[in-house]
Amino acid sequence: MKAPIGIYGGTFDPIHYGHLRPCLELCESLKLDHVRFIPAFLPPHRDNPATEVVHRLEMVKKAIDSEASFVLDEREIQRGGPSYMVDTLKSLRQDFADNPLCLLMGMDAFSGIESWSHWQELLDYAHIIVTQRPDTDFHALDLWSDSLNQFYQKYKLQNNNTSAQNIHNSLHGVIQLESVTQLSISATDIRKRLKNRQSIRFLTPEPVIKLIECYNLYQ
């Protein structure tokens, strides 16, 4: 079996270190071959993006260009329409039949996963790796619905293997909680700072900042 591949989708409006750092740590700790950043064309569970898709795509390119383990995947943009992750995973499984796929998401996203299209089918194509956010209790399972808690209990890591060993031994079907460096950065806050003409240095990579300034985005 080939090495696992990380799958990280999002609006990336804009992309920032709160996206990038956890993905790098997961790539190392889970021994992923690489992480694929997949910008959504039209996010089903959020307001429409504040910027044009071409700008969001270019910002992701600039942000990950210097990291060899990060890859830009444009399939949701090329597909158009609402970007349902289950469709994306089906497409990825066709391209990577022998690689375990690891869908990377924060605890807040996992807590709302029941609103996703065909959410219970996600594990038919990938593992789900859930990371801790700074403002979320990592073990607050009592905040989940009964159905989500049952879903987690059914598919969580069951044996004494490490998560890295487990996801290397199966193509899909496991939910694993992983701790990452806590960075309390949000795209919403970055957009607000830009609108108020405040600095966003050290919140997102310099090439992204230069692109934002070049196109006068988020004003």
C-alpha cells in the first residue's frame, strides 16, 4: 500500500498560518506523502467567498509554493457548482486507488459534519483526522449530538497502534483525533483587519500579503 495523502479543503479567503501550520505538523506526525490543498468553488455551508475564485486560487499557490509536501488541487474549482466533499473524495479515490486518503479538518468542522452532503459516506473513501482548535475543548464529546457521538465511537481508533500505523494499514474508515500547535488565526479576523487598515503581518505568508495588496482585496 502506498503512503497516505492528506486532503485539506476550504474557502481559503484568505489562506493563513492557521491553515498551513497544522497541515505541516500532520504531514510529519502521520507520515503523509503530501497534503493536497483543495480550494472550494462554492462552499455549501458558508457565505459566498469575499473574493473571486481566481484570487483565492492564486493566494493558495503563493502560500504553499515553498513547501514541497504541499500540493494545490484545483478539482473543485474545475468542477464548479457547490463543492461537496463526498464528490471530491470519490474523484480523489479514482486518482489514488492505492493510497490511504486522510481528510483533515478542525474540531469545529467535525462538530458540524452532519450538515454535509452524504456525510456518513465520507469514511467509505477516506479516514477523518480531526484537529484541536485553540478555542475548542478537545475532549468535549458531550457537545456533539448523539448521532455524531455514535459515529465517532464506531469508527474511532480501536487498537493500540499509533494513528500513523493505523492509517498506513487501511485505505479508509477511521476517525482519529490529533493535537496540533494552537494558532488562533481566522480568515474573518484577517479580512476585518484589512478593512480597518490594520497590519496582517505574521498572520499569513508575505507572498499572500503582497498579492492582497496588489489587487486591493478585502477593502
